[in-house]
Amino acid sequence: MKKIILFLLAISYAAAIVAQETFPVNGTSNKNHVIYAFINAKVIVDADQTIDNGTIVIKDGLIFSVGTKIPIPQGSVIVDLKGKTIYPGLIDAYTSYGMQETKRSSGGGYPQIESNTKGAYGWNQAIKAENDAIKNFTKDTKSAEEYRKLGFGAVLTFQKDGIVRGSGSVVTLSDNRENELILNEKAAAMYSFDKGTSAQDYPSSLMGSIALLRQTYLDASWYKSDKTKKEFNISLDAFNMLQSLPQIFESNDKLNALRADKIGDEFKVKYIIKGSGNEYQRLEDIKSTGCKFIMPVNFPIAYDVEDAYDANYVSLSELKHWEMAPVNLFAMEKNGVVFAITASDLKDKKDFWKNLRKAISFGLSEKQALLSLTSIPAEMLNLSDKIGKLKEGMIANFIITSGNLFDEKTIIYENWIQGNAYKINDYNTIDIRGNYDFSFGPERVLHQLKIEGELDKLKATLHTDTAKAAVNITVSGYSVSMSFNTINSNGTIRLSGNISSDPLKMNGTGQTPDGSWINWSANYSGTVIATVKKDSIKKDSLKKEAIKFGQVIYPFCAYGKQSDEREGFSKYVSDFKTRYDAVLIKHVTVWTNEAEGILKNQDVYITEGRIVRIADDIGAPKLAFAKVIDGTGKHLTAGIIDEHSHIALSSVNEGTQASSAEVRMGDVINSEDINIYRQLSGGVTTSQLLHGSANPIGGQSAIIKLRWGKSPEEMKFERADGFIKFALGENVKQSNWGDVNTIRFPQSRMGVEQVYYDAFTRAKEYEIKQKAYAALSEKAKATAVPFRRDLELEAVAEILNKKRFITCHSYVQSEINMLMHVGDSMGFKVNTFTHILEGYKVADKMKAHEAGASTFSDWWAYKMEVKDAIPYNAALLSKAGIVTAINSDDAEMGRRLNQEAAKAIKYGGLSEEEALKLVTLNPAKLLHIDKKVGSIKVGKDADVVLWSDNPLSVYAKVEKTIIDGQIYFDAEEDVKMRSAIQKERARIIQKMLEEKKSGAPTQKPVMKRKQLFECDTMQEDYLEIAE
Amino acid sequence: MRKLILLTLLVTSTFTFAQKSVLIMNGTAHIGNDSIIQNSLIGLKDGKIVLVADATTAKLDKSAYDEVIDAGGKHIYPGFIAPNSTLGLTEIESVRATNDFRETGTTLPNVRSLIAYNTDSKIIPTVRSNGVLLAQITPRGGLVSGTSSIVTLDGWNWEDAAYKTDDGIHINWPTIQSRKYLDEDNIYPGPFEKNKDYVKQTDLLKKLFADAKAYTESADKVEANLRFEAMKGIFSGTQTLFIHSNTVKEMVEAINFAKQNKISKVAIVGGKESWMITDLLKQNEIAVIISRLHDLPTYQEDDIDLPYKLPYLLQKGGVLYCLNNEGDMEAMNTRNLPFLAGTAATYGLTKEQALRSITLNTAKILGIDKSTGSIESGKDATVFISTGDALDMRSNNVERAFIKGRDIDLNNDQKVLYEKYKTKYGIK
């Protein structure tokens, strides 16, 4: 009794607090402090605690008490929920609920160099740190209803616009006044790689977005430490404020998730990553980020593959992703990745439960699903004391269901939010959707009745053999009425009757068009869409099932390989092995690229990634996993090195400013590019991935080994020097870009020179300032304007300090000469001129400057500046004593660089050995990696290629490409893979055909061709490119 | 009509003045029809090949020739033929003023490439010096691009370069799926999507051909229609209809279209997926002018060497085929035509079959095989001598070349610059 009094006291006390508000009332005040008590319910307190036959008492929007046999205050409305279940209201941590749609302002195609945001904001329009969701939020009844129907009670909402998107707010989905809906006005800081509505040119590329974000972190911390505050910057100020919040980063692909995490590591931020659904394709890497995720349940629908030709448009990765996407959440759960689940990304929110249940049927545990929809998002948003569980004092957000929330037949009756009830379905509603054996009238013909659609908007069709007729159907409680016309009916037949469950059936009577009464009955025969049946997959046997489903391959596209190579490719590709402890190639002609020249009938022994021995006769290795290759009649060369490549990149040009020295190609390596494999088949083992040539100072290069299957980070050439792309001539002055691109500096070769003088002058001053600041005493530093790190100038300064080296796109002699002059006067050397088609005209000057050359074999006549290009260039430069390479700049040509090198024999008469060096040792020298690769020498990396013929002959084919002693391309295995790909495709296509037959929706296949990057490629859709 | 007669007269009457007769001895002759004569005698006289014999067996009167070339250890080939080329119609791709291969409009059968063919293009001598001695100069764009002509790669002007005037009409079969561009200027390529105008475009072609045919057959021509006039040869069988198409569905429709219009001479240009329909092509005697071999496969899962082995797949399927070089930088790249054939030999064909794909097969498809395409007695003296295998860049080195018996200048601007700068640096 004492307790009850105490309770009552507490209630009145709480009421006194809640009672006041600021808004005037039109009419009489309608305050309602009625207490509700829900009794006899199964109460799911949280994923770990269930109270059978429990009670929940709520008042003033809060949970007052929860438990069994708890006292119910007098004057409560008592709701008996016998047989029903109460769950905590669900939380969606990734929505734009109640946000206005934003549109990109178009500048009519003209460049927009500066930000359009007027005021004391930062310089870049894509940094919208000041964007607070709370200020833009207005409740949206229609959208709220959509979420409520799914069981959601609270959401994180934010403006989905920009790279830094400002703060998101957590709001409830009740339709009270906005002021009462806000649970946390600044709940999280939001980020993405997508510049959104910003029409400002910079950034135009993925690596530009990353660079901008990096610089913003630096600027913000500089701004914070600057006590003098000579400028006020709303954006940076807001950015600093955001840092104390949970940080949420949107990724639209597994690789972008890894990229986001990498930025986080640099600035000591652990992002919560909004996932994309293909994380399973690089799960190990995803796991090792240690990030939490917010995961969509947006699974691709099947392709219509009935037309065998059209089916070719659907790639193996799409086929496999269709099959495996539903397993993503299970895979993450099993690997201990913490994630919330969101309804975001779904074209139709109504698919949420269907898809989530699908994920569960693929192994996701119901417990995990519940956690991911309740307490995990609550914790992510620092609201675990308010939402996500049914505990005393928390907000009264809960849903009342007919049973287990994750069960297909379960109905959500009511969704209570902040103590307000929203009715979803009548308590008496029975889910009658499904197929029925249906008969009516005296004929006793068996028809099929198909009922589908939403519970409150059922759609039914009558099937008699192949004939179909629409049926109007209305259900109210346990009664049902239908009307329809059949071919023979001469009018409308009307039926009414009762529904009974367990087993589900309907029967009753009705009238035919002529007025005679008939009997009818319908017996449930199964669900409409034959989704994967839960009981068909035993969770503990899921590993087996996964094999039947196909395996994850690395990378996730055709010619990808299963990760555990040594185990063999089991079901997918039999006995595919690449990882050996040793490889011995016997009786082969070795093109050493060393003083020894070409050695005939040699044995080459490779182990632990190195060339260990070259000799006449080497005995078979005694290691368990050793491979002996007969090289009789074959040729072994060092792996081909492409000095100028744009494969394996997600983005290539950030040409929006004259200098984009801050962008890094290493940020956007795309390990999933099929051209990596194709180039392996042409003997390429190392490539320099260059920024494009759209601006005088491009971005920082990445040097990779073509380790097909590995992650972007694992592909990088270890401890290679840093390089940077420069460019001269027509591309940087935008000569061939149309009439609108005449604004960005420079537009002439005269301007190009000034860009360099300006950049290097500023870089020198930057260094002076940096040193001056570093020399200050701690005391002086406290009052001085702090030093601001500038990543662009830092990269340029690295060139001056010989820590970064230039690869410069160039054509005509005047500009080549110019850059060497800039270099001589500013104190740097141009490491490599690339393309350099008029290099032969200034070979003497290049020699004096110690510049190298990387050129095309025979390209010319495609633009004005290559008018004097000659195929003798490589030979002339070589003979003039310049380290000369031949490069591809082209994904196709990259796989026959040996042939391009051979042209230097034809044009200019280089020896075969010298010609081969153009694509092996010489590019290695230009890239400063010749100590490790470029020749066949004991101790060097085992990056070698076995050719069927003289490697410079058009008739030579690559038989094996070996990197780090591992076989990455094997012509024999390639043939096996082709048939395995065919089989795997055929298997999934059969499945898709079944899916279509079952009546599931399908999409038409569309041809997708990956965009190939060359120097001048500019693109804005980089976010869509990840294939 | 009178004009046409005049033109034909001009073509046949050029260069009838006396030429030096030449005997090429002891070289390996690659005939072009799959056969080789290891130690050969080849006589050229009055613009024609007058002798093709095995030196080990034939008797010979050296004095009958003005010049005797000892080609011992060297190789002799019929002049290579580049079909479907824009050589001479463009000089510098990115400079609009130099481009003459595309006219505005959709159906332009009457637009003729020959008269825009610039014999003084600086690119042509660089192509000739790799063994390519004939080309089919072809307009581009629209649904019906226009009329091509075959030229020899020498000549003072287009009139005397003309080898077969107005040999065929080129149509671009509409694509069922087309690329969507992300911007208004069609610079940023986006994904492919269904071509909504496919039916409209094919209907336009069907109507054009039906109308042109009726016009041709009509006795009463009230007003002359230049477009229809230009198509006469297609229906009478004197011209070839070149259908540019790559995917199976489109090719099948295009073949049906040609059949319905009772067009006797048809060739597919492109034919990337033609290996999937070899029976259909064979049955209908439709040849394929294969798109540039040095290309990436269309689909990720395609055999990585699919473009390289396409000639082999057609050979196996019994389809007549030859190689062309359309694509990026195609004019300057024409000089690499021999190496496309070399690649075809690496990927399935024999070397002689590969040679055939740029000589006799091409001549057959273009309807000029009676007079050129192989080293056979009575054919034009269009041959060249290379010091090594001309299909391999490692050894392609053309020393002498003859077009209809004319001794061709193998120098070009690039060689001039080479010599100039060799001198500058004192390189030997």
C-alpha cells in the first residue's frame, strides 16, 4: 500500500512538471493525463528480456512501470492484450524524415569556381557543417504514417546533402507539434563523399571529396586553436561543434566504407558507417575497420533473364550479388560487426519487412534483428536511456503485435509513440493474404484465388486454368465479401462469408447474376510469393548452403577467386591454386635485363616472393607446395611495368582547379576492376595509377602491383616513392572542352607557366612560415596565429625537398623546355615527362636536366599538339641517353605493351633487349623501384612473366604472370575459369527464372559497360561507377 | 549520269603511260590465298602481275625486265587493304576544320566520301610505308552515312586515287540499347538504356529502302530524288550494302531487313558478336568486316581474348571475314592494320589465314578480288617487299612497294623528322 501511495505521489509530481507550455490555446484547453495500463501481454523489454503475461503502465508519454503483477493506478484505461506482444518502438538511424528536398542549382554548364553560399561561411559549398537538421525539420504526416506502419517510433533525420552535412536530429514519429517531437536536436554529425547540390566545381572526383574532407579537418583544428580569431567562419565553427557528436559516414559501396574508415583513422574519428549492402564482398576488411554500421535491407530484385542474349547484359557480379545480398547481415552478425538496421535506400518502404524476413531466412538471428532496430541505434545516438527498450522512465514508444515481430504472419496492430496511439491494423484483423483453392456454385470446379497487397488494401484475382479475373474483396473482422465477373457468369457474382483461422479458410454463400443463391469455400494453400522458405534453410547448415549458393570471390566479379586458394576453389573452380611456397621454371630463355643479357636454357628458382637462384640445373624443391614449370622453348622476362595507367581507379580527374596537388590516387584504388586481370594476361605486374591531365598540377600517383583479388591497400607497392602528376598543353588549357570552359585559369601555355611559378613560390613561402612557427617558443606560440597546414602546398613542397617526384604529361617542345626552366630556377627536377611526343626535339636539354621519358610507341594526329609526333621518338630518346619507357594510358593497349615496345625495333632500330627494357627496367627506373623490380636478378622481387614466344613478337602470348612469387595469371587456369564462370552464371540464371515463375517482380537487363579512364576523362558520376 | 561516265573514263585512263617492269626474285611470296612460294619469281609489267612462279622450277628471262630486285630472305605480300576507313577524311581528330567524314542529317546515301578524300593527307604516307596500299574511304554517322569508295593510297588527286568508285552504301543499324549521357553536351557517358526510338529508326530505314526501290522500278520519275538515285546500285547488285552493327539481336534484324529488300550484296561491319550467329551468316552469304581487334571484351565475363580470337571463330564457322580498324584515332592507326592480322594469327588463325584477312578476303568482300588482293598473274601489280614478317611489328619493314606497278615513295614526314634529329644528335 505504501508503495502505491508513493507511486501516486510520483505521478502527480511528474504531471506538475509536464503541465506547462509556451503555445497559446485556441478554444478550451484539452490536457490529457490519462494513465494507460496494458495487461496480460507478452512484453519484450529488450532483446534479452521477455516478460510473459506482463503489464506496462504509461503516463504523459513516458513508461511509468513495467513488470508482472505491478499495481495499476486507479483511473487507468486498462487494455487487455491477452495473446498479444509488446515490442519497443523501432528506431531508424538513417532517414531524411521531414526534410525538404534539395535541388542542385545549375550554372548552365559554365564553371562555378566559388561557393554560391553567401555569408561568413567556408570556401566550399559542399561543406555544410552549419546545416542543422533541427532548423529544417517539419513533421510530415504522410511519411510518418509510412514509418509507423513498419513499427518505427523514432528516427534520426538529417539533410542528405553535401560532404559534411551538419547535424542530424532524433525525432519521434508522433504527429504532435514539432517542439514535442525532438528527442535530441543534435544527435549526430553526418558525412558522405557526395557533394550533393553543390554546383561548385571542386570537388569533381572522389579523391577530391576525400581531400576536401581532410583539409576541412585540418582547417577546423587550426581555426579552433587560433585564439586571435581574425576571421569568423561559420562552417568551421560548426564543424568543430559537430566533433563531440557521434560521427556517421554514408558509404555506397564496400570500398567507400573502407575509404571512410581510413580518413577516420587519420583524424582519430571512429565513424559509424552507413553501409551499402555489399559488405560481405570484403568482409575481413570491413570487420577490421572496427566501425559500427547502419545497414539497409535493400536487396536487388531478380533480372528478367528469359532472353538469353539480354541476359548477357547482367554481369556475374550482379547475378551473384542478387543471390548473396540477403546473406550480408548474417555475415556481418557472424563476424561480430555491430550494426543497426535502417529502412533507408528502399525504393518502396513497404518492402522493409519482406526483405528483413528474407535476411532472417538467410541466417540473421531474430535477436540481432531486434537489437539492430532498437537498442543498437539507441546507443549509437546516445539515447539508450530514452528509447529502444521498455523500461521505467523511458519514452512510451512501443508496438503491439499479434506475435513474433519477425514472423511472416504477424500483424502490427498499434504503434504507440510518446503515449499516442496509432492504429495500424484492427485487433480483429486476420492476414488472409495467400493462395486459396476456391470453389463456388454447383459446378464444383476448382479455381485458384490469389489475395495479395496491403492488409488495408487487398488485391485479389481469380484464376481458372489460364483465365484471370479481378476480384473486389473487402475484409472486416472475420467477415469477407467478394464480387467478380467470370467469362461465363453473364454478370457479377457476389459472395459473402466468414473467415476462420487455423487452418485459414473462408466459406459462405452468395448470389449469381440471375439471383440464385450458391455456396462457396476457399482453403488456404500457401503464400503468394514463394520467397525462400524459412524452414528450408537450417541456420546451422548455412555454411553448406552458402556453398550451394556460390562463394564470395575476390574481387567480386568475373575471374575473381575464392579467398582460400590453398583449399582449392572447391565447388566453383576446381583445383585453382596460385599460392606456392616455391616455383621453379626449368629450361627457359631468360631475358635478364642485366649485364648477362639473354640466357638460354636456364632454371629460375623463386621462393618467398624473391628470385633466389638462376642456374643451369636446379633440383626440384622439397617444399610441399611447390610448382615446377617446364619452360622449354619459352621466354621469361621481368614483369611489365606501365608507367602511365588509369586502370583500377574509381575516379581519375580533379581538374576543377589549376592545382589539385592535395588529391591522392591512392585514396581511390579500385581493386574490383576487371582490367587488372586483363592486364595481368598481358604480363603487366606493376602500374603507376596517375591522376588525369585536366590541370597543370594534378594529383599524387599510386603505384600498385596487380595483386588481383587483394584489397586496395594490399595492392599498393610497398615503400615506393611518392609521385605527382603534372600536365601541360591542350588538356590543361581546356582547348577541346567546348565553348563554356573558357574561365578556369590557365587558358594558354603562357598561363601554365605562371601556375607553376605561383605554386612553387607559395610552397617555398609556406615552408618558411612553417619553420618560423616551429621555431617560436611555446609562450610565443600561445599568442601567435597558429600555423595552418595546407595539403596542397605541402605536396608541392615535397617536390622541392625531393620527397615527391613529377610525372609530367607533355607534348610540344616549347612546354617541355618551359617546365625544365621553371624547375631549374625553382630548384626541382622533372623526374619523368610522360607522352612527351616531341621529346626528340629537346632530347639534349632533357639529358642536361636528367629528365626521363615515358612515351607512346606510335600515337599521333589526334590533336594539334601531336602533329609532329613521330614513332621514332622512343628510339631517338633512348639513343640520346635518356631513360625511356613506353606506356599505355589505355586499358586495352596496357595488355600488349610488349608489342608497343617492339615497335621501337621497327621505328628507330633499337635492339630487342633495349626494346624490352622500355616496358620493364626503364619504367622501374623512372618509378625508383628498379632495386626491386624490372629485371631478373637474384634477390629481386619475383615479378616475372613466362611467354610462349619471343616476348617482342606479335605472336607471343603470356602463359603465366607471377607477382611476389605467386601466380596471378595462368593461361591454363584461365580456360578453366571461363567454363566455371559459365556454369556459375547458368546456375544463378536458373534460379532467377524460378524466381520469375513464382511471380516475383523482375527488372530488365541493361547493358553496362565500365567507363575506361584516359588522361582526359572527366566525369561527375564517380559515385555510380563502382561496378 | 553523264558525269558518272566521265568519271569512270577518267579513272581507267589515268597512268596508262609506260612503267618500268620489275622482277622480284628469291623472296618468300605470301600469295594471299593461304599459299606461300618460298623462293619465288614475281614479274610486274604494265601495272599487272605477269609472272608468279617458283624460282626452283621455273625458267626465267631476266632481260625481259627493266629492274631485277633480289628479295632473298625477304617477304613479298599483296598490298594490304584497309576497309571501312576515314583515312584522308580527317587530319587532326580534335580539330573540327580537318574533319570531313560526317555530314549532318540522318539518311544520306547520296553523300560521297571520294570527293572529300585528301590524297595529300600527311597520314597516308605513314600508312603506306607499313604495307597498306588500298583503302575503302567510308563516311560516318547518321542512319545512312553515305557512299564509300575504294582508293589506292597514292595519287595526285582523288580522281586518280579512285580504285572502285561508289562501291557501297553504309548504314548504321540502330542500337536497341544506347548510352545515356549525363550532361547536355554528351561528354560524360552514363549507363546504357533502352533506345526508345529503336522502332522509329528502323521504320525510317525500312521506308527509305522501300521508297527507293519503288523509285528505281518506277517508269515515270516526275522529280529526281538524289537519295534514291544514289541507292540504285544496291538493288541492282552493283553496290554492296554495308551494315554497321555489333550485337546479335541487331545483326539478326539487319540481316532480315536486307533479305526482305532482296539486296544481294551485304556485309556486316563491326560484328563483335557475330561469332554467335555464324550459321545464319553462312547461310545468307553475309561477310563480316570485323571491328578493331585490339579492343577490350564487351562484358566482364567474356573470354579475355574474345576480340583477338573473333577471326578464328568466324573462320571455324565458315564465314567470310576481313579486318578493319575503326575506332579511336583510326586514321593514324591504319598503319597498325598488319598487326591486327598478326594478333589474329596468335589467337587461332594460321599466319596465311591472317594475311588473307587483310588482303584477299577484304578484296572479295569489297568486290575487287578480280583485280587485287593476292599475288596472282593478271591481277594488279599492287605488292610490297618487307625485310621480315610484315604481320609482326618486330619485323615489319617495307622496303619497296608498288601500286598497279607504280614504284611508291615510302618516305614520309615522320621519317624526315627522324633523319633531321638523328643528324642533330649525331645518332647513326
